[in-house]
Amino acid sequence: MSMSSTTDALRDNSNTALLRHILSLRGPQQQAFVSALQECGEQLRTDAERLMTIVDDPNSLPGERGRAWNTLLDQFHLLPDDEGRYGMDLARSEAGAAQRFPSLASEVKQMDSQEALFADRLRQIMKDKNITQQQLAERIECSQPAISQMLNRKCRPQRKTLDKIASALSVDVLELWPDLEIVNCMDEIAATESDGYLMSESEASGLRDDSQPRSSIRGKPLRSRKDLKANHG
Amino acid sequence: MKELQHAEIPPRQDVRICLSAFRDAHVILPRLSGRARLRRQALKLQWWNVGDSQVFDLEVHRIGETSFWELLVEEGYGIAPGYRVIVGKAEPYDTLWIISIMTVDEPMTDALIEIFQMRLNIVLERMHVSRNNPFGLT
């Protein structure tokens, strides 16, 4: 089937959102999109039309529109993993990605080290206090296999689980988890950024660095989010 | 203390992530460190028994009457108060598929559930495709 006959066939289709999208693409992009559409099964073709409708709908939420786009991209790109299968194996993807990205490798190393240190500390405290896995599991309303996996470094505890374990063992949470001071500090920074607090002019002046010569270029002051909301509301 | 030396529990199933869910993760968690930490939590799904409301220290909820489940990660990584890992099974196969990643404060709408089903359709159509068998012929 030639390109023009394919687009003609699509023009006859009632779904205008998908058609408009295809017609808006140029040359090789349009060809690739149409080829992918022809290649996939009837169900996925119908799904593609519905996804375009979600993307086009002005009432769609940003999360819906974004996910609809991501689904379309997934639908029209065959990307088998290293073993030649669709998708990615979650357990293996970490090691694979860490080999390619040094920053991830150091992150993985740090997580491994945190989990190992936590397991050692937990094991020692449980031994000192003569507490079994079952007893600890009951105290923190968790299963015994979860404790076993934590001790085997196969289960990274959530922050709230750490707090529960610390409370159950009557120890400070800092005795269990390395780097927790840094995590707390980062959480506080994130909380400050999202609490809507506005810095006063005097506070801002206090933080200003006047040691460097200032640019003579003066921009317009930004409008506040409150004013923008009021104008659009 | 012998009780502290339990053997590792072998994983119950493979967990795979579809490409669109991977893209979702990049959108809501732009920092690599956040994604790495979320992945560690999502890996617990290897030991999840479909239907259980908990896997280790994480809660799992069924999404309404659908065949999708959400793993609730109550850690913020400085961006959102927590995350939801949406999973489903492409029956009759055992592999568990991560279909999407959401923040806990995002509303779960009918359109999103429809999109999850469409993602599962892609999994069903594409899971037989490989480099050796590019057209998925059986």
C-alpha cells in the first residue's frame, strides 16, 4: 500500500484526532508513524485513536495527556531489551544501567552500602536485646519474611519502617541507618521549598552577595503567581 | 543466634517495566537518585502474591474493580509525598508488569485506568516480539 493510499484510507476513518496528527507529521516521520500503525494489530489501532482523543481533549488532565502520549510512543516503537524481549526486567535493569551511567553506579553503591550497614546494625541490636525476627515483626506490624529480607539486604526499608523498628527496639533511628542526618536535612529543604513561604525583602537582602559587580542590565520584575492566577481565574 | 540467619527468600515472579511506565518515571522523578530509590522499593514486587494487601513493608491496593494494583511507596525523595507503582498481569503469563508510575496526590481517573488497559494491550501484543522473532510468530 502506498503512502497516499494509506493516508486516504485513514482519511475515511472517522477518528479525526489521529488523522490530524498523522497529517501534521512530515516526510519520514509520517511514513514511520503510518508504518507502525499498519504493523500493529486491530486492538492497538483502535487504542491509538482513543489515545489521540485523550491527547486532544481540552478537558484531559495533564497526567492523562502525558500518559496517553507516552503510551503512543511505546506503541509505535519496538524496543526489545538486551535479551531481545519487550520491556525491561526491573531486577536486571539496575545493573545494566549502572554500567552505562557512572552517576547511577555510585548511587547503587551508596544504597548497597547503606543497606549492608543497616543489616549489620539491626542484627547486632536484635542480638544484644535478644529479640527474634518474629517478635520484631509483630511489634512493627510487619511479616517475619520482611525482617529476614532486610537482614539479607534484599529489602530496603521505608523511612516509616525505620522509625517503627527504632521505636520497637528502643533505639534512636540514627543508630540504625547511616546518612540519616543528610536525609533529614534534604527532607527539611524540600519541605521548606513546598510550604509556600515567601522571603521578605530584608531576608533577601541579607542573602545577597554584593561582593561581585552587578550587571547594568535590568529586567522586568516577574509577576507573582497569585496575580497570574487572579487574572486567569 | 540461629534465628537471625534465615535463608534468602527466592523471588516469586519476574517484574518487568513497560517503556511508557519508564517514561512516566522520568517525568515525575527527574532525578536519577529518586528513580534508583523507587526502583529498590518496586523490586519488592518480586515477592508479592497477587491479592495480598502487603509485600514486606509496603501496602498494595487493588484499583477499584479493575485488574490493576497499586504499590504504595510512602517516601517522598524530596519531590512528592509518595509514589504509586501501578502493576498488572498479562494473563496467562506469570510476569508482573509495571504499567505506570504516579505520585500519591495524583487523581485516579477513568481515563487513566483506560490508558493502563491500553498499555497492557501493548504488553500482550509485544511480549512475543524479540530480535530473533521480530513479528512475534508462534
